[in-house]
Amino acid sequence: MTSRLFALVLTVIVGWAVAARAEVVTDQTLLVNKAATTVERLRRDASLQRDLEAKLAQARAVLVVPDLVKGGFILGAEYGTGVLLTRDAAGQWSGPAFYSVASGSVGLQIGVQDAESIFVIMTDAGLRAVMDNRFKAGADAGIAVAHVGAGAEAATTSNVGADIFAFNKAVGAYGGASLEGSGILPRHSWNAAYYGGNPVPEDIVIARRLDNPQANRLKDLLAR
């Protein structure tokens, strides 16, 4: 009787642990699926499609943020969670590494914006700036960011040779989302939940030691 009771308790504990882990993983899976939907939606957008297709074909990496929320009254804030993927010389995309994007500002501002954003990273310098969290320095990052959409055109002289192209589809009072002045930090707990162990972003997007088949749709959409 005692052994049966022990076995029952053990089964319940193991079941609870598995369910708890599944719930955590679901958060990451949901974000990856939303990122895939963002890529799909922006690639269909007539105002972005041509430029986005051209840049993705040459991209070194992408940072996809499905919900970049910005709002404020005098004091402003911007926050979102995104996924970073790199593209190798053969055109193969890595698994996604999870990052948070956050910034604050002071000035005359009012409103709320929810943006779907794809930051197409064209150079190794741009990729390293994202991974090293150098955008918190704003212009001191030394990386050129060009904005496409919302009246901005990619094929302008000032945007030639940009390290990163920002594509946004936003609803609300603000203009397009931006990386300048943002803190871009890896979400280690999310990467651990999605892949297991304690990976750092370099393990996922540079060394490519880890992958997750749940990201296949996102990678396929980027590769098309």
C-alpha cells in the first residue's frame, strides 16, 4: 500500500513538473509563431514588400519583434520581446534566440503605438551591435539604421550602406519603431526554456549548436 501511494505521489509530481515546463515552453513557442506571422504579414504588405524582399535576400540576420509597444505622456517607454536569427553563406537560418528590447525617453509626446517590427541586419557590425547591446548608446553605437515604410523609402541616398533596415507596421500615434537608444538584452530564461540547459545567444545564432523544430515555419518564411 505504501509503495502504491509513493508511486502515485511520484506520478503526480512528475506530471506537474512536465505540465509546468510545457506551460513555460508554450510562451516561447507562441512568440516564435507570432514572429512567423509578422514576417508573413509584412512580406505581403504592398508598401514594404519590394524593399523587404530585397533586403532579406542579402540579410546577415534579422530581429523580429511581433509586439513593440510604445506609449507615454511626457515620459515615454518602449518594450517588446523578439527573436534574433542569423543567415549563413548558404542561406540557411539559425534557430531563434530570444531578446528583450526596451527604451525610455523624455520630451513632448503623447499616445500609444503597437508595432510589428522586423529589423533586417545587413552587416556583421550591425549584428554585433545588437548582440553586444550597443544601441543603448544611441548615435554613439556607430551603426547606421534606415527606416522603411510610414513614408520612408529604403532607396534613398542616406540609406545606402545602412547596417540595419527597420521595417514597421504600426497602429497608433507614434511613428515607426527604432533601435536607437534601446537596451537589447538576451532573455536567458526564455532561451533555456526553449532549448534546455543554459545556452547563450552565441550558442544558438553563431555556433548553431542548438535548434528547435518549432521554429521551422519562421525559418522557412525567412528563406522564401
